Amino acid sequence: ESSEMIVETLKMYEDAGEEWLKSDATVDKTLRNTLQLYRAITFASFFCKSHSMVVYFSSKAVQLSLSRGICEHTPLSLLQFTSVAIKDDNAMMCYRIAKNALSLRER
């Protein structure tokens, strides 16, 4: 199930294209708060050694950003996602996502 979640998120990222990255940051408070919650759960799951929960919440955070827009928590969500997606032979895609996350952080 974890691999399916990663593949689904990578496909959504590919479909969103470069235009998604160029969009302005949203002021959606629900998005910001949800991404903060997902980020905290992902960190806690990592330290509890629950890989499936790390995959689930990091994937959901990226999917939410892809569908609802970019906010200040999006770059970290993308980086958390690449940390689990890299394990499935997606090195080049993860490099691209991480590079885009850093460019978002600089804006």
C-alpha cells in the first residue's frame, strides 16, 4: 500500500507540471493548519519507526498542496515526501522535487 501511495503522489506531481510551482502562495488557513498537522504526525511517525504512517502523511501533505495550492509549509512537505519516495528507485524525480522545494523556499 505504501508503494501505491508514493506512485500515486508522484503521478499527481507529474500531472501538475511546472505551472503549479509558479503559482502564488495561497492564504488558505485550512491548508496551512492541515499541512502543519501532517508535518507533526510525519515527524512523530518517523521517530516511532512507523514507515507506513510516514509514507501516508507525507504523501497526503503533498497531494493536498498539489490540489489546494502552495503555502509556507509546502517546501517541507515536499522534502519529507522525497525522503520516503527515494527508496522506490525514483532518485531523479526526488531530486527534481527537492530542487523545486528549495526554490519554493527561496521565494
